[in-house]
Amino acid sequence: MPRFSANLSMLYTDLPFIDRFGAAAADGFTAVEYVGAYDQDAGALADLLRQHGLTQALFNLPAGDWAAGERGISCHPDRIPEFRSGVDTAIAYAKASDCEMINCLAGIAPEAQDRHSLEQVLIDNLAYAAPRLADAGIKLLLEPINTRDIPGFLINSTDDFERIAGATGHDNLYLQYDFYHMQIVQGDLLPTFRRLQNRIAHVQIADNPGRHEPGTGEINYTNIFKALDEAGYSGWVGAEYKPQAGTSAGLGWFKDWSNRA
């Protein structure tokens, strides 16, 4: 059975952030993830995980001013020192919470700048971060995201990932494979997963259209979850979606699969 992680940036949003840990545990999740919680004390976050018996599956490198609409700074030529300082910060938070994976958001491409040059900034930043995270025992991930949800996002497809990873040239760079984003961008979900499985360190899910719970749209998650098991995928599956009518009320899909264990 897949191992599911609750994304606390999108689930339980009716609760204060620190209360979402307990809510996720009460609903049966054994791991959590989120965009980032750098406004919280790292030790306090670790205490919450221990208190509720949770694993920290994943979080992102510092991604700029999220409230102002920034979605990563890794491709921004004028933010390189900030990015590199953020690597140290992220490592400190990961060590505090025993987190073994950190995701990199490439960011929205600055207007009127050459794509090739922006990709080179991203490659240089990844080449800086990958060995430092490796030394700390942490996997570095890169996530393709569709441009319908985030217009202008630089990295959109698995082809983009493979090109960037090849140019980065470090084995500590993995793919975060979000079935929702990939359904919008390219489809062919399971063949692509199988082809790239050895590069995939984390999976995320939401249905399409609407980015709601599995079972609310066109993606056949029954087949996907079975295929993950058949492929021997042992990583976390992050529930990163917008609940239609409250998180707990919409967890029928999760309870169904949990009962199959």
C-alpha cells in the first residue's frame, strides 16, 4: 500500500498551521510535508512531529516571498546569494526534523529575460546545493509545475527535468513527480513514472480538473496506486490538493486505501 503524507500547506487550512500536525495524525497520516515553515522555530516543529508520531517527508528550499506571489528564486540571477544562504537554512531545518528530502522550486521566469540564461542560473544553483545536501544526507529534488496554476513557472515537464539534471551533473538531484501537474502538461502518467522511477524520490497527487481529492476528476488513482505498489515504489505519496468540503470529510479515498494494508 502506498505511504501517504499530508501536505499541510493545502490540507487542514481551516486550522492554525501548528494545529494541522495533530489533525493529520488524528486522521491516520503518518507523515507530513509543506511548502516551508521558516517562520516557525525548527525545534518547535521537531517537537510537533515527535508529539504526534509523524515523519517529516519533505519541504522546500526557501522560495522567496510566498504571500507576494513568488514561487521560488532558483532561476533568478539577482537572488543567487539569497538562494545559497537558503540552502544552509534548509539543511538546519531538515536536520532538526530528520527530514531526508528537500524540494527546489525553480521559480517564475523574470520577464524579458532569456530562458537559456535563466536555466543556467538554475543549473548553477542546483550544482551548488546538490553536494551540500548530499553531505548532510539529504536528497535534493526538482519539481516540474504546470503553467496554468503558476503562469510563467520555468520548469514544466519531465523533459525539462531531464535536461536540467543532465546539465547539473550531480547524482544527488531527483525528480518530484506530481501526477496532477504531469496530467496537465504531458499525460502518459504511468509509462513516464516507470521510465523515470529510479530518478523519482517523491510523488504528489491531486485530481484534475480542480486539483481536488483523488476520485473527483479524470485521473484513475485506483490504477495509479496499484501501479506504485507493483513497481515497488517505497517513497511517500504527498496528498497535495484542495479539499472540496473540508479535509477530514474528503478522506474517503485515503481511508479506503489505508484499510487495504
